[in-house]
Amino acid sequence: MTRDAPATVLRVTGLTKGFFGVPVLQDVALELRAGEVHGLVGENGAGKSTLMKLLAGVHQRDAGTVELDGRPVEFSHPTQAHVAGLSTVFQEFNLLPERTVAENVYLGREPRRGPLVDRRAMNAQTTELLAQLGIDSIRATAAVGTLSVAQQQIVEIAKAISYDARIISMDEPTAALAGAEVELLYGIVRRLKERGTAILYVSHRLKEIFDLCDTITVLKDGRVVDTRPSRELDDAALVRLMVGRPISAYFPDELPGTAPGEDLLEISGAGNEQLDSITLTLRGGEIVGLAGLQGSGRTELVEAVFGAQPFTRGRMRLDGTAYAPTSPRQAVKRRVALITEDRKAQGLSLNQSILDNALGVIRSVFPGRTAAARAATPGALASLEVAARDLDQEVQYLSGGNQQKVVLAKWLAIDPRVVLLDEPTRGIDVGAKVAVYRLMRQLAAEGKAILMVSSELPEVLGMSGRVLVMRDGRIAGELPAGATEEQVLQLATGARTGEAAS
Ligand SMILES: Nc1ncnc2c1ncn2[C@@H]1O[C@H](COP(=O)(O)OP(=O)(O)OP(=O)(O)O)[C@@H](O)[C@H]1O
Ligand SMILES: [Mg+2]
């Protein structure tokens, strides 16, 4: 082992960027070393994605220098950055779904034999790249569109290493992943690190930042607040740097006067292709957690209640009358809302204004109530702390986390009776998470029933009055408030209580 610090591969100084005269990054300095995983954290809109896009050549900087291996570089297109050894895995992938994995990896620089693409070589090289990442479950000849989000991400990473990237930046790479897939990504990051690749890693999940990163840089309002070795920080210290104040009561207490009221939603003996024997009751004023492993049926359950993948057996009652939605529209008519983390599927219209998006559902389902909702929207967005210049701004210019808050506002505009939440805090920063938790408490105090799916156990346990745990499309059991993560996992995996782990 040598005690010399590994070589600096990327040095950024004085980096400055504004959009429409509004400064987004100011005088940012950053250094990445070979084999270092460097976390980049900050609130929604702090400028993390913009920094990555500047490094990748998607946007051009207004001022500052970027040096790769000591040489100044200026990229006007991501391909130039790729070729120079700097690759970026954006949250929204740039893959062509109808093409194969190998075609995507080697797009535009396919190995050739004479005038023809040498498919055999291309496939073999792709398989080899995937093997370097420890992956043998993705075929080079599979169409990218048939792969899971996690697998597509791996294809992006394979593409990065095919360019022999010495620097890979990843923008919220686990935002769409869960459980085993997150582990897979961890493994890949560690492998890249061993190869000496420098990694710039953006995430809102502090656990991940501490698990993976050697160094952490905190951005706030476009400026670097601090860069520190991660071992010098803990959750509380990091949050204070990000938010500028300590956050007390991460999971806020129930509001006074909240009490489970009458039964709002009753499901009995319901099922469909993915679900079976679903029986549960949600009362007004309660927050119920829905835990379980990836694929256990949590999302399918909330989608069935929302009419997106209807139940084909059993029955539901809402507010005492029969409820059997066969489309989300019917569910919305009964004032049931489903808020998921998937902004694209939620149909945010990126080139429309914040206001138009926030009014999207109410306009189409309850047109008569649009005017009232319009009047309430600025307040609703402000309470979610949406950081935007004005409500006429197009949603595409908002940061990812702020887009998510617009999704919340859009569903809350219908004044739902039952609020189904599927991973509601993915991609949103710590401060905003606490705002969402407070909002959930508020909704409960107003007598709404809340069912929340989350893969983050501390969140489920911290917010729920009781937790339903799913396994194999059924409800495996129910736990009261105060249950432990271990109890949830036992139910989720079917491990028998008291059995020694061996
Ligand atoms: N193309 C653009 N045009 C105008 N403004 C933009 C553009 N891209 C980003 N911004 C603004 O720059 C700021 C920083 O956004 P950025 O996406 O870098 O934040 P972020 O730190 O990645 O946030 P998040 O955690 O929510 O993803 C935001 O105020 C955003 O609205
Ligand atoms: Mg971002």
C-alpha cells in the first residue's frame, strides 16, 4: 500500500452557470481522485444535476475551468466527454429501446468487418463488459426495451466503461431501484472503484451516501458549502450542512385531535392475477404503512384500489357504498388519489406550466371545481416548498425533486378521501421529505385515510399507525406502531420467528 494520495483525475474551479440570468451554480470547486466515490448532496434545486450536465457537455458553463488529468477541457457534446473518459448516467436514460443491449453500448462506433457491423464481436465485447461488472443476467442481444430499469442502468454503466471512462457520474442512480437491485448497483460501484474509476454520486438517500462515498461535497443554492471525508460526518451533521439548520422531529408527531374515525375503505377477499385474499380496512384519520419486498404486490395493491389494475375477485366499499373502479378516472371520481414516484407515468406535461400541471387532474375530472382549485394552488405549492420563480414556469425547468412536489399538488387538488402513496419521497430532499411527512399528518388530521408503500423501513415505521406486510401477493400480517424493522422483515420474507440465522 502506498501512502501517496491517488491522482486527481478531475479538477473543477470557479464553475459558474446561470439560466435566463438566474445563477444556478456559483464558483463551484470540486476535485475527484482515482478510485474515489465522491458524493454530491444538496436540496432539490441546489444545482447537482446542472453540475453533472456541465461536466458532461450537455450545458456550457458561463465561467470556470474543468481539467481532466491536468489538461483543460471544454465539451460541447456528451460524446466528446465520453471519448475523453468522462461518462454520465443520467436519471433519464438515453437508450434506444428497440435496439439490443450491444447496439446501444456501441451505438455509432460499432466494430466492423469490412463495411459490415461485426455483430458477433460486438455481442462478445458487450458480454465481456457486463462480466467486468459482475453481471451475467443480461444478454447482449436482448432489446433494451424489455429490460428492467435497473438493467437499463447497468447497460448505461457498461456503455460508460466501454469508453474506458475514468470518471463516471451518476445522478440519483437508485431512485428507481429497490432492494436487491440497489445491492447490485452497490456492487458495481465498488468494482468500478477497485478499477480506479472516480465516481461522482448524487443521491438523496443519506444511507447510500455514507455506505458508498469516501468524500462528500454539499451544494446549497448553487455554492459548495463544504467538502469533507465522509467519516467526519454523520446524518445530523450532513443534514445541517444541506439545509442550513438542524431538522428536529424528522418524523413529525400526530397532530392533536387526530383519531381513527369511521371505516372509509373496506376490502374483503379481493384478488386478481397478482393478488389474493386481500382483506383490509382503512379508517379516516389513519396512516397505514404497506411494507414488503420488491415484487410482493404492494404496488399492485394500490393500483388495484386505484382501478389501474382492477381486482377481479372480492369486493370493496368506499364510504359505505360499493366501490369497484375499473379505471383510475373512476377512482378519482370517488376522490381516491394515487401518488407515485414515477413522474413520467404520472403524466407531468413537461412543456406546460407548473399551474397547468397542478390543475391537470381536477380540470379533467372535476371541471366545475377548477376555479377554486386555481385559487388554492399557490398556497398548496408554497406549503410543499416548491422552489420556482413563478407558477407560469414550465415544469421541465424545475429540478427533479420540485417536479415531484408538483405531482403531489396535482393530486391533492382533488381533496382526496383516500390517499394512496407509492414511494412518495423518492428523489426529494431531506427538508422536503419532512414537509411531505407533515403533509401526511395534516391529511390524516383532516380525516383522510392514507395508505403508504415505501421501501424505506424507517419511513414506514416512523409514520404509520400500523403496518401491513405483504408477501407473494397476500397480506402476510399486520404490525402495530412501534414494530421493529426485524419484525417487518420476518413477515416479508416468511422467516420463522426465533429461528437462528445461520
Ligand atoms: N434548462 C434549464 N433552464 C432553466 N432553469 C434550469 C434548467 N435546468 C435547471 N434549472 C434550474 O436550476 C436549478 C438547479 O436545478 P438542478 O436540476 O441542478 O437541481 P438538483 O440539485 O439536481 O435538484 P434535485 O435534487 O431536485 O434533482 C433549479 O432552480 C432549476 O429550476
Ligand atoms: Mg437533480
